[in-house]
Amino acid sequence: MMTINVGVLLAIIVVMRLRRRTQARSRKEERATALIVLALGIVIAPTPVGQGIFDGIKQLVGGVSQVGL
């Protein structure tokens, strides 16, 4: 039996949708892509990969905010 990881499936869908030309997209398609990306973020967030991305962004923002002082 083969299982499909939902995060991987959503990532593939996002890549396929973003490969299309910008001019060929309607507002409906752009909204659908945004919702799919949001769903991907929600699926990835609780995983170790998602936590690593979050920690990296947190460190980046902390470094940028200290440079501004």
C-alpha cells in the first residue's frame, strides 16, 4: 500500500500552479493558489521541518531588528 504525504502533495500543486504565466491567471486562480499555499503552511507548521523554518525566520527577524537599533 502506498501513502501520500499531504504536505508533499500540496507542495507539488503549488509548484505546478506557480509555473504558469502570471498574465494567464484569473483572480479566481490566484485566490485558489493563495488558499493552497496557506493550507501547505498549516500542514507544514507542526512538523520538525516547519519548526526549523520558523526558528530560522525568527533568528533572521531578530538579527534584522538589532541592526536597525
